[in-house]
Amino acid sequence: MKKYLYIILLLLTTLNLYTVFAYGKPEFKNKAIIVERVVVKPGDTLWEIAQKNNSDNIDIREYIYEIKRINNIENSTITPGDTILVPIK
């Protein structure tokens, strides 16, 4: 009886791990990304830049997250004269 319980538990664990890795949320970093360089102007915010360049109309929060990830920005602070990379496709 313990042997069957152990086998069932092992199969369920394996199935669970497979499901997590096979159907987990895909990340941008696994794909080739086409980017455009944007020079930050006085008064620009990360939110405004994201809205102007979000041609695929994905969730703006995810788009900003991706901009921050690509440019190694920890918070949303950008300064005039900075050049940031913005994904366009």
C-alpha cells in the first residue's frame, strides 16, 4: 500500500512541476526584442514615453516593467538627456 501511495505522490509531483514549467508566464527576455532609442526630454515621464511607444497595446504596466528591465531602471526616475531603449515590437 505504501508503495502505491509513494508512486502516486511521485506522479502528481512530476505532473505539477511539468505544468508549472510548461505553462508558466512567458517572459520578454526569451524573445528577440526590437528596440528604439528614446532621448528623455524635460518633462517626460516613463509613463508618457510608454504610452507614446506602446504600438501593440499591451497592458501599460507590463510595458513599463519591460522598459525598466531592459534599461536596468530600479524605480521610475528618468532625467532629461537620458537615452533609454523602448521595445517597439
